[in-house]
Amino acid sequence: MDNLAIILGQLLLTGQICGQEIILSNINKGQIILQLDKKYMEMLFGINNPEEPECDEQPDPDKGHGHFSYDEQDEWLLESGKMQSPINIDTFAIFPSIKYEQLELNFKNQAMKIENNGHTIELGIAGESILMNRKFALNQMHFHAPSEHTIDGLYSDLEAHFVHTGADGRLAVVGVLFNVGKENLAFETILDHIPEGSSGAGFKINIDDLLPEDKAYYHYIGSLTTPPLTENVEWYVLEEKLEISQEQLIRFQKYYINNNRKTQPVNGRPINYINN
């Protein structure tokens, strides 16, 4: 029981107790609510007041972890501080490195679902990657327009994020940048399947059309780019850019435009460049 109390206590660093509920922050969906019997609340936390304890005032959901506005980024809840993403990648200040193997990206040609989640278009995609000689499972991919990362101060028209989780729970994101040019067949397939409601059924997709052939990349340690802005996220931003058509960009912008976080201070973090 002591170990359980320690674990729950650590989790509560980003949550709170409200009556017989434990409210925890969640990186994907905003909150997890655990309901415990009163006797367990007493054993774990010494709560034995027959009256329900008062809850702290909840943050405005539009400015918290569940729903948020890109127009009010300065009011997003920040859980930590000096390793935030996205950043500007200054190619004149990067550190070339040869100690890491090239990325191995092995994704399925099947979108299990597609979701219009209120701040981007997200696809459930299965697969795995070898990132710095470690295996990560692909969870989902989504898009930002314009890009979140900048290269030498310049934005791209679109950025795709492939979000992974390691066996130890560590998060890693592979970023792919797109500029207006020729039509991208895979992106066209995605646009054709955006649901009228919040979610839609799966479909076949040629995922290789969303990945450059050259896997040279910039690597740094940062954060999620949406609340709760959790840090210690590994970032792999691919150097080679792909193309989408102007018409495709306009179609995406009918759903989301400027759904990108502002670039954040680098604060002395090393940015490695791997091209082998």
C-alpha cells in the first residue's frame, strides 16, 4: 500500500483530489479520472472527513489540456519550462554527428481511423521505428499548417508529426516538412477521408508518400507542442522536404489554419544533425 501511495502521489503532481475522484492530466485526451472507494482514499491520503473536500477551481478547459486555442497560446498551462518545442533550427549552429544510425521507419499502409479532434486532423497509424538504436511504436500522425518548426527562420507550408512511444514510455516525434509544389497522393487520400463529424473509419494509404527518401535529420530534446506541453520528448525533424499542391493546402486550411505553436527559445540545447 505504501508503494501505491507513492506512485499515486507522483501522478498527482499533475492532478488533484476531488472528493473520491483522483483527476490526472493525460497527454492525449486531457484528463483521466479515477474513482476510489472512500476507505482507500482514507488509507492512501488520510481523507476521513465525512464531508466531501472542496475541489480546487478547475482551469478553463479552453485554456487547459483538453481544448485550447492557438490564438491564446500565452495562456496555455505550462508544466515545465526551458526545453519547449517547436524551435527554430539554425543550420549554422548545429552539431554534425556520426554516432547514430539512420532512422528506420516501418509504417503500415493502413489508417485505422481518422479524427477531426478540434485542433488538427489525426490518423491512427500502426508501425514502428528504430530511433537511435531503440525501438518505438507509432501511435498516430497529425498535421500543422503552417509548420511548427522553422529552418533558419523560415516556415514550411505544412508539417506532419509521427508520434511514437518507447517501451519505457518515452515519447518521440518524427517531423516531416512540406511546401507547396506538386500534388501528394497520400495527402489527397487523407483529405478525401476527413469525416463530416469528429471521426471516421479507416482506409488504405501509401504512407511512403508522406516520408522523404533521404532520412537525414535534425535531433534535439524538446516537448509536446500542445498542452500539457510535456518535456523530455525526442524530436527528429527530417531535413528533406516534400510537396503538396496549393489546392491541397487550401483544402486543409478549410479545417485548420495557423494551428501551429510559436517557436520557443532553444536555451542552449544542442541540435544534432545526422546524415549517414
